[in-house]
Amino acid sequence: MHKLLTPILLFFLLSCHHTIAQKEDSLVIRKIFTEAMSDSTGYHNLRYLCTRIGGRLCGSPQVEKAVQWSKTTLEAMGLDTVWLQECKVRHWERGNTEELVINQGTSSAIRLHACAIGGSIGTDKAGLKAKVVEVKDFDELKSIGRKNIEGKIVYFNHPPDPAHYYTFDAYGELAQYRVYGVDYAASYGAIGVIVRSATLAYDDFPHTGVIYYADTVQKIPAMAVSTKDAEKLTRLLKAKPGLEISMKLSSMEYPETISYNVIGEMWGAVHPEKVIAIGGHIDSWDIGQGAHDDGAGVIQSIEVLRIFSTLKIKPACTIRVVIFMDEEMAQRGAKKYGEFAKEQEEVYKSSQAAGGSNVIAGKTKQLQLGSHHVAAIEADRGGFTPFGFSIDATDDEVRKIQGWRDLLLPYGLYSLEKGGSGVDIRELKPLGVPLLALVPDSQRYFDYHHSANDTFAKVTLRELQLGTFAMAAMVYLLDKYGM
Amino acid sequence: MHKLLTPILLFFLLSCHHTIAQKEDSLVIRKIFTEAMSDSTGYHNLRYLCTRIGGRLCGSPQVEKAVQWSKTTLEAMGLDTVWLQECKVRHWERGNTEELVINQGTSSAIRLHACAIGGSIGTDKAGLKAKVVEVKDFDELKSIGRKNIEGKIVYFNHPPDPAHYYTFDAYGELAQYRVYGVDYAASYGAIGVIVRSATLAYDDFPHTGVIYYADTVQKIPAMAVSTKDAEKLTRLLKAKPGLEISMKLSSMEYPETISYNVIGEMWGAVHPEKVIAIGGHIDSWDIGQGAHDDGAGVIQSIEVLRIFSTLKIKPACTIRVVIFMDEEMAQRGAKKYGEFAKEQEEVYKSSQAAGGSNVIAGKTKQLQLGSHHVAAIEADRGGFTPFGFSIDATDDEVRKIQGWRDLLLPYGLYSLEKGGSGVDIRELKPLGVPLLALVPDSQRYFDYHHSANDTFAKVTLRELQLGTFAMAAMVYLLDKYGM
């Protein structure tokens, strides 16, 4: 053979190989799509989780029911192993009394649509009554000063900026007042906080979420008010700056309790010790059904395994579903899983150094071998039409994933960009694990998020299925081509 | 100057110019985005159109109210001209009686969720009663043959294929039975037709739509049944193949009436005789509110002019909103506009040949000058998060539009592909006009389309605004860079 021909032929053969692989991938991905869109098991499971179990605040009996339900559901799928990972969680309860009332004389009291912010202390039985100081942001609070704030209720009314395409950017600007408002206000002597709900919607639904109390500041109670009533309150305050508000809350923190991450695995046929972790969180706020946040993500993760199983796709690596506990309050499940992953990585390194084996005969054996994360995907941005993935990884890894774009684009997955992932998997960051977040259409998410409006009825079958497909296709590619 | 430097310098200067233009475009598009997302005029207008005027079948008093409302709304915007373009339309009415009942003996009659298909003849007062032949498609009908069909009701039960990413592809497979089923069935001697609703949803809503009767075949009545009841009917037919169905319809065709396209223009500052037409259709089916189909498209088109006006963007070409009449029944408005465009193109050519002037002193003068379409955009695929545009144009024109992708991608407009446009603007195709269709997320469209479920409540403010933005940004680029 002519010498010059050799590299040309090699190039040609490699190109052919590449094209054949692409063709095969495209066919498998098409099958995954058809299965994801044709089966409604996940949708019916989500209905059960949302309407039969309902809101699932960590520490509640409901979330424990959901843990058991998740375990049973995974077990019924005939996986290689299903187990619970214990973690301690906070136990806060809203209680029965949540009142935010504008007093304008006894006859014309106006009750606002409001709810306790998660983790808030309660008031005493009589509640508290005080004048209101409205501020737009922390700077305005500072400029008003302690003299004018002491003994009053601070009302953070920061309206959303609609000129963000991605609504999480708008939410980020709003949520800080809910999370940190109490400490700022208390440090100026305020006795309570009202926060305009962190949403772009204009309606009567208050949106809860978590609060963080610093240890150094007096704890004061905090409530979120619906956006419509926020604007009403602002109007009334303009008309009567001295008006008084009554706040009555029976929320309370109880001793910590035991709960669990739920883990289910399909062991890898070639590298059982290498893990692709996928997951969402099972806990949710109590006032809704936790449908988009994050029943959808849990269901989609479980569905990935169902699809692999139905299509008899034998992954080379272990596919591990992690149903995280306590994303909403303190991410205790995420921390627990992060510690476990770190330990397992160390065991993996030693067993690899010692010559290693990758034969898994059971869970004990598996833990002895250790495991190494190839990648992790979190689904926690709502069950809407997916656009792609946000990738927290090295530039090389991001480019590799972007190389799969042509396979994903026919299904609307156009966006494979470097960016953040999610709070449940970011604990794996120090281990150098490539982290991905499923990115769905964000336009409607904060209309429902953390409110009584986050119900099963707001989830569309096909949108949920498309998210499942996106996860399954990405897992297929990560498994086949590694990282 | 060294000779070699000249082309390099030229290239450099051109690149700079290109970069500066890109930067400027990006800033203007950002302004358009902010305005589109910050103003809810269009949303409130859509609310009025849907909830105050309601369903707007051509030939109805409601659609005439909507025409007047559109005209008044455009006039209030201080445009250069607003006018009505007369066209004749069909006038069909559903009437008060729509019954589809399974007779299983008098005590257990089951009334199905069903409605007349648009344009169907009625039955006589007593209705008709007959046995049912269920078929999946036209081939099955043929194989069953006249002997087994004569005197019976044909039931087309073609389930949707969920494995299309783009739901319009699934719809296309279903709609043929609704549109042409009557003629096929009648040609085999059937006396009535039932069609499974053309939707991917599984619920109790029947979906109407248009029917076409061929002149050569006996007209028989036709009804659409909800997908849930379609499956119920199938189950019952399996159990009792001989069961009888009663169909009673009071629908009727009345003499044709006069109606109108509504046209509003912002004249071009440089080329008033060159037109970018944008539009949607004002008529809708009677059983819903015509929110996604196509109140949204009408509102988004009007909003483009409001945004240009508010931001004081002076277009070089004339921006013409065309609010089309009668898309649902016979596209009479589209045909009328097509004829007008053709005439105006001829006048334009002669006036250009005669040295031309482009000073418009009024509508008469404008018509004397003629006009030439630079491009046309139709918005008639629902008010959902937009993904881009489908472009029916030459390859060069498509490539030119694709060259603007970087400007549109930050707003999720990733898809600028060659494809079909829409039935209201396709009449411009013979004139060689580049035609564009706004392409929104299609996942939910057919859940609502042509059903009582197509209501204002199903439209999300931000999704509607994003569609408006997409249209306005595209008009800005088409106006600036021509075609």
C-alpha cells in the first residue's frame, strides 16, 4: 500500500466509525424518546405523590410516607439494590394560625393573603401589632436607620424585574429578602418582617420558602404576602403611613428527627464501581403538593431507570437514582450523600490501587469496592419542556457534552452551556465530578414555586415526559462515552 | 500605503462595522425585550377579546364585535392608517342541540362528550339512530366495504402518535379524519360520522374544527367525541358490536355574509411602499374563547406596533398588521388579502417603472403608489414560549435570517429553520414573498386547540410577551436588513 494512503484510509475508517456510532446513538435515543413519550407511569406516580401523599415538609409524617413510597416504587422495579441513607433533619411546623391583618379600626380590618416563611418562629398567642416600615431593599433599610425601625414591622417590597429571560435570575434578586430579611431587620430592632412573595406572578398566592436566622441576632417572625396584597399594602401605607398590622403565627421548631435519602441502583455491566447519579428531592413545602418542586424531578429520575429497564439498555456504569431528603430546609440529605460519595471515592481509590475488582455480588461487596462518580444530574427546576442542561464541569468536559448536540437538538435540547447545577449535587463538586442540571422552560416555574399553586394539575404529561427523555438520553451518552 | 495592506484594512474596517452594527442591534433588541416583558397591555387586551367578546366564529355577531374592537384598538394607537378590507364569509351555526348518545336500552343511555364538527349539516329533529362501524383509518374503511357500512355511522378512531416531538406532526395525522372523513364514509353509504377528537390530551373535551364536503358526495352529519369517551365507545363496541348510537344536531349553514380583515399600518420612514406584514386571525371556534387560536397571534401582532411606537423605533419600511378574517372555515380573509397584495405589487411595479415616488400623503396616495412585500410573519401556533421561526423562503433568504441567530439566542430563539409558514400568509407565496411563522413550544397547544378549553386562563403572561418580543425583534431585523 502506498504510504500516503495509510493516514487517509485511517481517517476514512475513523470517520466511518464515528458516523456509524452517531447513527446507532441516534437510533437508541429515538427509542428512548418513543418510550418516554408513550408511557405514563411517571405521570400517574406523580399524581399519587402529589394528591395522595401531598405536601412533604421534612420532618413531617407526609415526607416519611413519601420515603416509604419511593422505596417501594424502586423495589417494585427489580433494581439491583434499593436502600435508605439516614440523615437528621429539622422539624418545623407551620401550625394552624397564620394571620396578617391590617387594622384600620375594628370594622374594616383587612386580612392579607400571607403565610409563615419556612423556619420562622411563631408569635405569642396574642400575636404582635406594630406600625410598618416599607423598604425596597437592604440599602433603603440602612438609610432609614434604627430610630425609625425599632419596634416596627419591616416590609420588604422588592418587585420582580421582568426583563430577565431566565426567571431564576429574577428569583435570585427577590429571594434574598425572604432568606436574610429577618436578620437585617432584627439588627435594626424590628419585631417582625413581611416579605413580598418571591414570584413574577401577580395573584393571591403567598409563596413560602426558607429563612436563615443568624445566631447573633434576635429571632423575629416573618411572613410572605401575595403580590396582589403586597401592592394593596403599599397603596394603603401611602394613604395612611401610620397604619398598624397584626401578625399572628403558631409556627414552631421541634427537635430534629431522623429521615432518609432513598437510593436505587441499576449496576453497571462493565464498570459497576463507576456511578452516574441522577436525582431530585422528595421533600417539598407544605402549602402545595410539591409537584414541580420537586415531585417532577424525583419522578423523572425514577423513570430513567424504568426506561433503561424496559428497553433492555444495559449500562456500562452503575445508574444510581438518589431521591434527596431536605432540599428545602437545610440540604441535610445532600450533605449526607456528599459525605458518603467522598468516603466511597477513597475506598475506590484504595481498592483500585490494590489491583481492584469490579465484580459486585451484593451491596456489602459494592461498598467494599468503593465507587467513583462519572457524573451527576439534578432535576429540580420544574417539570416543563426541557431546553437542555447547565453543566458545571471543566471546559473540556463541557465541550465533550456539547459534541452531542446534534443528537439532542431534534428534541428541542439546544442548550448545553457551562453554568451552575443544583444544591443537592453540588456537594460532589470537591470530588471533581461533572455536574449537570436539567434546564426546562423557566417561564411558569415561579408562578407555582413554594405556593399552594404547585399542584399536580399544573403539570403537563408531555412536558414531564420530555424531561424524563432528556435525562435518559443524557445518561445514555454519559454512560457510553464517559467524562 | 502598501498595496497588500489595503484589502486587510478593508476587511478590518468591514469587521468593525459589522461588530458595531451587531452591538447596536443587540442593544435595540434588548430594549424591545424589556418593553415587551414589562408591559401587560396585550395581556389585558387578550383578556377582553376572550372573556368579553368570547368565541368568534366567522359570520357571527361576536366576530363582528371583534372586528370593531380590533379597529378601535388600532385607531387608538395613533397609527398612520387603519382600514377594513371586505370579504365574504360563510355563516354556519352550531345551534342548540348536539347529542351523541349510546342506546343500551332506555334506562342506561350514555351521553358522550361530543360536538358538531364545524360546517356539518344538522340532522332532522328526531335525529338519526344507527349501528356503528369503528375504523382506525381510511384503509380499514375501504377493506370493510360498502356492504358493511351502508346505513351505519362510521367512527374514525385514530389515536395520536405521541412519539412526535412537534405536536403539529401528530395533529396532521389526526385532522384528516375530521376534515375528509365525511366524504370517505358517505361514499360507502354511511349516514353519519363520529371522529375521535384531534388532540394528544386524554380528557372530556371534544375538539371541533372544519369539515370539507365534496360536491360529488351526499352530505352527512359529523361529530367529534372527546378522547376519553372515544375510548369508552371503543370498549362498549367491543363488548356489544351491534350497539346503536343516536345523533342529533341542529347545526345549519346560513347565507354568506360580509366581514373584514382589519389592517393597521405604521408607514415606513424611508420606504413606505415596502411592507412587512404581520398578523394572526381574529375568528375562532365558537365553543372556546379563541385564546391560543388565535387571539394570542392577533394581540402579539398589534403589540409589535405598540412597542415600536413606545420605543420610538422608526421603521424604514411600512409595518402592516393584518388581522385576518375566517382562517378556521375557508380562509376568505387570506384570499382577499392575497388578491390585494397581488394588485398592489403590480401597481408598485408600474409606478417604480415610471420613476416612482415614495412620499405617502394619505391612504389614496399609498394605494396609487402600490406596495411591495419585503416579508410576512404569521403568529398562529399558540401563545406559548417561542423557540424561533419557521421560514418559507429561498435558501439565501433563510441563511440571511439564520445569520441573526446570535442576536436572538439569548432569548431562547434558537430555531430558525426552513419550513412552512401559515395558511393566512401563504397566499403571498406566488409573489415570492419570504414567509415566516412564529414557532412556540407546541407541547400544550392541542390540549386546548378547537375546544372549550382554549380560554384566556390557559395563557401565561410571560409566554405571550415572549412571543410578542420574538415578532418585534424579527420585524426590527427584517426592516433594517431587508430580504
